[in-house]
Amino acid sequence: MALPMRTRKLIGTFVLLAFIVFYAFATMMLGLWVLEDASGGMQALFYAVTGCLWAFPAMIILKWMMKPDKPAG
């Protein structure tokens, strides 16, 4: 049984919010651990790159959420 788009959007919204919170926390902790003695430029580069990487998993979730419903019948 396939989920209707409305249900997928609801589930996807909560999954996406949870993912972003987890990703931000994990990135912050990794940055604090790995970049403890790094220069400001290296820290900025790390956070710029990791700040963009969350979009790829988010796109997968969004594609699943927006998948059209199959016609009934």
C-alpha cells in the first residue's frame, strides 16, 4: 500500500526537521573535535562545505515527498 502524497509530506516534514537538527549538531561536534587548533580560514571552509552537504540527503527526502500519487483503479 502506497502512502498518499499528503501523508508523505507530513512524514517527510518531520523527518527533514529531525535530520537537519541532527546534522547541524553532528557537524558542530565534528568541527569542534577536528578543527580544534585550525585557523579561522580552515574553519570557515569546513563549515561552508558541510553547510552545503545537507542539501543532498534533503533532496532525496523532498523527491520522495513530492512523488505523485498513483492513479486509483
